[in-house]
Amino acid sequence: MASELPKTSVAETLAEKIVALKAGSLPATTTRKCEDLLIDVVGLCVTARNEDYVASALAGWDDDGPCTVIGHQRTLNAAGAAFVNGTAAHGEDFDDTFEGGPVHAGAVIVPAVLAACERHNSDGGMALIGIAVGTEVLCRLSLVVPKAVHEAGFHPTAIFGAMGAASGVGAALGLNARQIVDALGIAGSMAGGIIEYLAEGAWTKRLHAGWAAQSGIRAALLARAGFVGPRTVFEGVHGLFHGFAHTTHGDYEALTADFGRRWVTDTLAFKPYPCGTMAQPYIDCARRLAARGIRSEDIREIVCEVAEGTVHRLWEPLADKQLPRNGYAAKFATPYLLATGFVRGGVGLGAFTQEAIRDSSLLALAAKVKYVIDPENPYPNNYTGHVRAAMNDGSVVEERQPYLRGGAQEPLTRQDVTDKFALNAQHGGWMRAQSDATLKLLAGSYQGKIDLSALRS
């Protein structure tokens, strides 16, 4: 068996490229994206800080320490801070998306690296390298066997997040190549996250980002202390892809080939709406239908052309997506989201209260929304929307959205990102002065020392 193992494993190739990166060597576009990620993730932690799932996550972690839980006075150990911050950042499903995955990088990597640096290495330049490396690894892993992890019943952000966090924390703490290989190998045994939350809108998807973040910290620290992990964690016959994608065959070059020379991180998308990513182009289509003066009572039915790979998460069971069980389930119910966009002119954080999801005017329209599978849909390489409204008078009206707004083809500006931060901070109960002060603090984080103590309220 040993003779069949590769002389140089995928993890070893990746680790050598990670340690070759130096602080200050990142392209300006990648640095800017990591700045945006930091602003976005902190804002998301603030907006969720008073939510019940964050209170439970904080109360359920029994390890106090010196690290900041954003928006709270209580401090935890590094793993605990990463867990709660990651859970909060992902909790409203308003975090960034890598369109090729789909995976959510910021909610995993930023909390992991910030907590690790706050505890072990406060150098902002190394934190920047760590966030860039962790984000890049997480996103590139989703390209090795596209869609397979979701199809196997797992959440790619959770699975690849542990690996990305281990890489990012390892880079931020200055681990050598051997230690990063061990960290990746260890993290492979910590990865997990099933998608059964879809059945009834349970909370577990929310903790996937936080669990991956804390797993990455633990894996990196164990590796730094000499704990050995399998170097063939990716391609091995019992490796990560065998376990979570049911295959060892994949495009590993997508992970390693030009790592450090081309940054897919630059293409990260920031969501315009706090809900499932693939539903967002359909919300845009619905808003344009309403802008044409169409009334919901004049619509007989709305048929959406969709990608087959999105059906099990956003469309089925159709009755549950037309009448979601709770606010969290509504975030992954395209008929409800489309109806909200049409009736309300958009989908905001207030669209998921118990009162909102029982609005009869929304539900009447949602009941008319159906889908057909488009075999030519480009998902996951591009997220598109196409709706066809059949009217009571026999006419048909169509709208198309060719890409995800906020993504590579229509990215958010820095002003858009800071405006989103301000809205999230306001939703989380912060005054404008505190919001403005935090933006100034974050603007210098990568140039100085990591000090998050001002965020503990």
C-alpha cells in the first residue's frame, strides 16, 4: 500500500506554495478584497449579536479566555471566539459567496484568523496573509469536484471551511510547510456538516462556519505542537474527497497549479439580500416584474427556469418552499423570496420574522410560483435567473437576470460594502458613532496590530 502513495502529495504541494507567500506580497486587488471581507464579516457579527442562536452559541461554549466575541462583553478562548463569531457571521445568510463553489469563505476564515492572531500573533500583516490564504484554499477546494459534496448531502462551506481555516491560521501563525501539511491532515478529521437543516429550518447550518473556524485553529495549533496528520488528506483512498464527495478523482490542479499567482479570492461576491445565494437573481427578476406595473392578483402562475443542482435546497418540497415553516427556512425558499421581492420591492433582514412569513399577500403569490429544470443552466459557474409570468388575460411576461449582482460581473464598491456594514450595525443596535469608529479601526487593522477590544459591546 505504501508504494502506491504519491511521492509528493497535494497537501505538500499546496503547503510549499503557502509558505512562499510573504507579508506585503499580495496583489492590490486581493488586499482590497480582504479589507472588504473584514468589514463585511464584522458587520454581520454585529447584526446577529442579539439573535437567539447567537445567545445559545455563546452560552453553550464553556471556555472563557482573552479573545473577542464581536458585539459582546464576554470573552472566550480563541476557538470559542472563532466559533461564535463564525456562527454569527453566517447566521443571517448575508455573507459572501464564491460563485464557483458555492462556498462562503469570509464567515469561516475571518473569525478563525482574527481569533488566532488576537491570541497568538497580533501582527496585522500576517493576519492579512492568513485571511487571503484561507479564503483562497477554501474557494479552490470547491472547484476540485464541483457540486459533488452538496450532492452527497454535505455542506461544502463546512467541509472545505475546516481546511481553509487550518491553512489560513497556519499561514498567519508562521507555520512551516510540514506543519501546514499536518494541520490540513488533522483538519480533515474535524470536517463535517450535513444539510438536513433544510428539512425544517433548523439552526445547524449557522454553526457550520463557526465549527469550521474553530476546527482550523485547533488543527493548526496541534500541528505546531508536533501532532502528525495524513499528508494524503485530499487525494488518499480514505481522504477528504472520498469521504465527502464519494470519489478520489478530481481536478487537484484547480487547487494548486497557480496558487499564489492567480487569486480567485478577487472574484468573491457580496450578497444584496440576506438569503440563499442562488435565489437572488430570481428576486431581481421579481422586482423588475413589479416595476412594470404588474399586479400579483393578475398573475396566474410564475414558472422559473432553474439549475438541477439547486432544486433540493431551494425548491423542494415545493409546498414547504411556498409556505416555509419558519423564518430561517424561508431564507432557502425561492417561491417565498420571489414573492417578497415582488410585493415588498426587495428582501431585507425584516423579511424573516414570524409575522412576515405569514403575510397572506406574500403567500398567495408564493403559491403561484413553480419551477422547471433548465439543462443548460450554467450553475455553479454562474448564477442566473429566469421567470415567466403567465397572466390571467393569457399574456406572458418574462424577466431574466444573467448574473449575481454583487459578484464578479457587477461587484460591490467599497462604499457599497461600508453602507451594508452601517445598515447591519444599525440592525444590531449600534449607534452611528460606534459604527463609524469601527470602520476607522478596521481600516488600519492589516497595517498595525490586531486589537479587537473596542468591538466588545
